[in-house]
Amino acid sequence: MMKDDLNRIRREYGDNALSKADISKNPFLQFEKWFQLALKANIPDANAMCLSTVSAKGKPTARILLLKDFDQKGFCFFTNYKSKKGRNIDINPHGALVFFWPTLEKQIRIEGKIEKLEENLSDTYFYNRPIGSRIAAAVSPQSEEIENRNSLITTVDQFKAIHGEKFQRPEFWGGYRLIPDLFEFWQGRENRLNDRIEYILHKNNWNIRRLAP
């Protein structure tokens, strides 16, 4: 594809609309409604989301990971606490999530504070993972340089030989919860006049407003 061809990539939106009159006053319920639509549409990795964090120098970093739980408290994901995202969160405990479901012409942005998940919840999730994923979490020095893939596989094999399938969740691995103070629900519309509804938390109440596209 030539660079000029990028200008020709265009898909017109407009199958659905979003209005303040139709949405829930609770953004968590509105999120659940849209998330269920994504699941029913059989969208691959419907729980995939982009998490953005910021370093001590104010440099943003983004990556795709999977939402593993959500409720009225917030949105949960799991990782190595010593990873780049973990180090960023230690320094600046604020982040942003983005969900995008192109076939539904929907996007959700969520911003808020990030805190470590309760240890019992991290334990529950960890021990319910497949054994291969548990071993990978235990041995991978996430975000650190490694010599090659073979060295990583060797480390996995050595760990399995010593520990088998019985070992505790590493202290450096567990969950986080992003506690929202802002939601934005985006619905693609014709001529790029997209619908955008924003929720902002103010004194424990969610203020709702429409934004220009």
C-alpha cells in the first residue's frame, strides 16, 4: 500500500445513534450494556482494551491487554508489577482505557486512578489460569531484555522441573483496578458527525453532557 492510499481508506458510519435521553444515568450500566452487545456480536477479543499510562517524565505508553473483571468499583486487569506499566503506575497512579468495536461503530474511553487489586482477588484469578499461563507469569521478567526466545523456554523448562504445577502466585504478579472518574461513549455517525456522551464524576455524582464530534 502506498502512503497516498491511506487517504482513500474510509468507511461511512451511521447504523446507530446515541442520545442523552436513551442512555443510563449510571456509566457502569451503560458500559455493561455495550459490552454485552459486543459479546453477542461475537467480536473476537471483545474484552481487549488499550491501557495508557504515563512515566515520571510525562511520557505516555499504550498497550493492548484484556479486561478480566468489572463492577461498580472499576475495571480489572492483571500483569507483572515490575513491568513497564507497573513501574508507571507506581510513579503516576492514573491511566486511561479505550475499547473499540468497529463492527458496532462504538468506542468507550475511561479515565481514572489505578490501584492494586486485593490479594485474595489476585490469588483467585491466578490459580484459575491454565498452568502454562501461571508458569509464564512466574518466570517472565516482563519488559526486561532477554537474550533470545530459547533462553526463555529454557527458564520455563527449569521452573517446571523444580516446581511442577504446585507453586504460589509470585508477589510481583497480580491485579490492578482502574477506578473511573470519566467515561466517554462514542457512536459513529454519518459524515463523521459522531455522537459523544461524556460522564464526569463530581462530588460522587455523574454529570452527563454531549460533546461535539
